Amino acid sequence: MYKDSLDIYDELPEDMIEYLKYNGRHFNKHLCDFAVGQMEDDNGKITPYTEEQVDSILRAYNIHLDNDVLYDKVFVANMCKADYLGKSVPNENYLAQYIKDVLDDVDGYDGIAFNRWYADTCRKGVPINWYKFK
């Protein structure tokens, strides 16, 4: 059964609507760089994974993503690196599986990483200049 998202009646900034027209609820490179640039671990800002590094990690552990859209996997990899790697996610093998678990979650939905990031950003009061990311 299809269910409408409860945020369909939210008023979105015009520049965000323009972003969504071209990217959907997914990260393009510019927005991913912005989001990842804010990430920190216990030691401060992280050194982010590049798309090539994420692809290499996924290949090394024979992980194939069914829902690999734009830069979502890069965002998820870096979010995991900042928050969980070396803790509940002990190494890159588990990081690769974490990326798959998030993006290919059978009861997830299209744009899950973007929506979670956007909700967190709104809650933290971080302004987003959407016109920069189109």
C-alpha cells in the first residue's frame, strides 16, 4: 500500500524545491560536500571518504547496493565514519555493510539518508542556502 509522506504539506523554500526537482531527496556532490563538511568525530572534523574510496570499500567486501542514487552512499559512509566507526562499527567491513543496511533497508524508503539529514539539520537550526546546491 502506498502512503503519502506526512511532510507533503510542509512549505519548503523555493530554492529547495528547485533542488528537489533535479535531485529528488538525494545528495548531489555539492550538497554531500556541505553535509559531510559539518561532520565531526570525537577528535573534531573528519577527513571524509571520497566517492572513489567508498566504491573501493564496497568492492573490497563484495557489497552491491540496489539503491545507489547520486552521492547518498558517500554521505552515509561519512556519517558512519563520524559517529560509529571504531565503536559499534569496528572496521571498514562493517562500515560497508552499514551503508548497504541503510540504503537497501527493505522497510526503508526512497531518500531515507537525505530525509534523516534534513530533519537533523532543521532540528539543529542549521541554515541551508539551497541555491548553492542546484
